[in-house]
Amino acid sequence: MSSSLSSFLPQAAIFDVDGTIVDNMEWHARAFDAFVLRHGLPAMTLETRRQTDGKRNREIFPLLFGREISPEELQAFEDET
């Protein structure tokens, strides 16, 4: 059997759009709780979560900081571990 990708012919593939197959919202909530704490921002509330759930970081960070976020800031926030 060849080890090259040309011999790899799957019959199916599974794609999980967040929350479709795996309920990972608790992990998102924990990550944003840690993020706002680290940046001295107000704690996430149920209302904040409703406003941010399902949105991309470029939409979420301006809501959390209450201001526009530059592309460089956005990238820096996304790169945080």
C-alpha cells in the first residue's frame, strides 16, 4: 500500500460547524471569561453571551471593548493563548 495521499480515497467526510455535532459552547464561554478577566473588561453576562454567540471575533471584540478594534489588535487578541 502506498503512503502517498494519492491512495487516500475516503468515502465520506464529516464537518462540524460549531455546535452542530459537538456542543462546545461551554468551552467558548470559558475562553471568553478568561479573556475579559485578563483584559480587565466587565464579566460576561447572559446578555453579553446572547450578543456574541455565533459571531466572529471581529464582531465580538468591539462589543467587549466598546470601541473599534484595528486589524493588528484583532490578530494579537486571536493569537493569545
